[in-house]
Amino acid sequence: MPIDLNKIKKIYFIGLKGVAMSGLALICQKRGLAVFGSDVKEKFITDEILKQAGIEAYAGFDPSHLDDRPDLAVIGASWGDDNSEVLAVKERRIPFITDSELRGLLSREKRTIAITGVHGKTTTTALLAYLFDRAGLKPSFLIGTGAVPDLGANAAWGAGAHFIVEGDEYAKSRSDKTPKFLDLDPAVSVITSLEWEHVDVFRDLAIMEEYFRKLIEKTRDLIVACGDWPSISKIIAGHEAKVATYGFKKHNRWQAFNLKPEFDQTRFKVKNEDKDLGEFSLKLFGEHNVLNGLAAIIVGLNEGIELETIRETIRNFSGARRRFEVKEKNGVIFVDDYAHHPTEIKTTLKAIRQRYSDKPIYCVFQPHTVSRTKALLADFAGSFKLADKVIIADIFASAREPVSDFTSKDLTQEIKKHQPGAIYGGGLNQISEYLKDKIEPGTVLVTMGAGDVYRVRDKLLA
């Protein structure tokens, strides 16, 4: 039976503290629904925004949480029939959908702009939401992180026509391996990048390419795609009429050039085929963020925002949480980043080395999932050359994966072949204790990974 959100009054989220789930909860609350839910007891980067919104997250899962019967349950992608609340929802015949399906329902109510790709989604989504907000367009948005400082939250449901949403390529659920972004109904889609990722779901790159082709086919008006990636050049074939390519390479319709990295900003020029649009600047660092900025420029212009408004706005954007997030205390510079794929690690360390060229760089890396670490082991091994010291934390494992005897000690041994300064650090508390007496004023400490490695930074800051 189709779900009519306008008839729902009370909604329950199983896995409430996930970055997407928490944002969806905020949107539902903004729409006037009573919102509650549950999650594990561990601290999440979304705890603060949920608390500020007054949304209660039960600690742990228990069927009794559903006694105040909701009209609809939303089940996060991490949870299946081994979760007692998921079972209770089905046994009590409470209507339920996945978080991906909820995004799809919301996308059909607005002019949806979906930001997809294996790298750069979150920053590009946040930048676009900030741009549309400052341009007075009152957008709705959903961003896959904790609170975005410039926006005050990771989600909103505005009065404007647009819904700017991060389009996740990960599987909808344990039983359905279709990418979440195919539940969306986009008028505009951005594809920032495409290479093999999520090796626990997609056995090879060809499968990912096929899913992204389906996204291109279902996007109604415009595809904004980074043509520097070979896979993207491949999948847009036959759809050129609705594709605007961008990148550094000259074959793209939109090109960023004359990059000038400075300590407090990155300046670059933009041209659209033969038309020079002049210089832009970002507070963000790294070539990857120039590309994220260029995608936002193209989408903004397509949706009617004036060029000078875009130029002025993007230079003031301060970024998203856990994306090159810089803090400083007692002369030590802390950089926290979500990078968890070899390409992201190399790109982020390159940007850090450019900015802090004269300082020693310590990198604490927490691998995310055994399957990714094993499948991309050779690439991971050569990714840390720009750091002076590398400390490898225990793998942030997924409950979805089978038990494996592969550990971070194996990864450390491979990294040492390229970076002699690599050591195995163990748990995050153990690493925090190790670093306490090692980092001195002038040191750059990078915490990197998609798990909870930021706790090392937080402990040392405290």
C-alpha cells in the first residue's frame, strides 16, 4: 500500500542517529510529525542536533519502544530481522519503509537536485544548500554528516521549490542491493566521481557503472558530471544532450584552471567552453574541493542564481563536519577528515601537505570495513607517503560482514613497505595515550576515517 506522508502523524526511526536518518527525522519534525526512535548507545556526531531538536533517541533496541504505536516506521539500512524492533514492527503490522524510500517520497514533492558519486558528495551537497539558502531560495536539504556550521543542521524542509539531497550509492537494505539514489526522482543529478567502492556490495566497477547509467536515464533535465573520471566519460555516452561535464581536463564543457592554493583559501578560474567566467575562491582546500565548487557553480547557474551571487557566496562557505575540519590548541593543529578510500586519503594528505608544508604531519587512520581494506589493500599501502608518521587504528568493522582474521596489523605491514614511519596503534584510547606525549606545538595531527576516529582528536583537545 503506498505511503502518503501527509496522512502520517507519528513516525519512528530504527537507527535514528545515522547521518541520513537523523536528517530525515529533522525533516519529518519540521513537517509537523511527532518523531521518535532508537539506536545503539555509542556517541554519534548527530547526537547534538537531535538533542537540540528535542528528538528522543532510545538507547538500545527494545520492542517496548513501539508500544506507543507509530503510524510509520523507518528502518535504517544497517538493520534487519535480527533487530528486535524490526521484527516487532513486522509482527505488529506497523507500516514501514526504508530510509531510502522515505528520501524518494520527499524527492517527489520538490524539484530535486541529487548529488551522487563515490567522493565529494557531502561537501558538494552542503555547499549547494548553503548557496541556495543565501540566495533566498529557502531550500529543503539532506546532507550526510552532522550539523553543517553554516546551516545549523544537516537537514531542513524549507518553503522553496528545491530539495537538495545527498544521493547515496550504498545498498538500500541488507536484502536489496540497489543503490539508494535510485529511489530518488531527480530533475538534476550531480555525479562527482566514480571508481570501485563498497566492495561488500558491488563485486566490480562495471556493476557500479550500470547503476549510475540508470541514474542518468531517470534524471529528467540535467546531469552535471565530472568528466575527468574515465568511468563517467564511459557512462554518459549516448546522453550527451543533457550532460554538462566539468573538471580540470580540457575536453570538459566546464573547466577549472589557474589554481592558486593559499594558506586561507584556494583561488581558481572557470570557463564554460570559450566563455571565461573569471576567478572564484573557496575557504576549502585541495583540488577535489575546487571540483566540488565548480559543480555547485554549474547547478546554481542552471537554477537561475546570478553569477556574482554565486561567486560571493561560495567564498564564504566554511565546510561540513568531518571534511577537512581544522581546530588548533596549544600550537597543535588538528585536522579531522572522513577520508576512508585510498583516493580520498591521497587527495586529502596532498591538500594538508600543501597548506602545512613546513610542519611534521602525523596521520591516525582508522580503516572502515574489512572488505574494503582487503580488496583495496595495495592502493591503501601507497596512500600515506605525504605523512611523516602513520598510526593505524583497529578496523572499524561492520556488523554486516562475516568475521575475518584480517586485521589492521596486516594493513600496517603493507603500508610500511612504502612508508617506514607506519606503526600499528591498536584501539583509539591506546592511540590517544601514545600521542599524548608525542605531539608538540607545530605538529599537524590528522585523524582520518569513516568511523569514530575523531575521538582521538577530541581526547587530545580535552
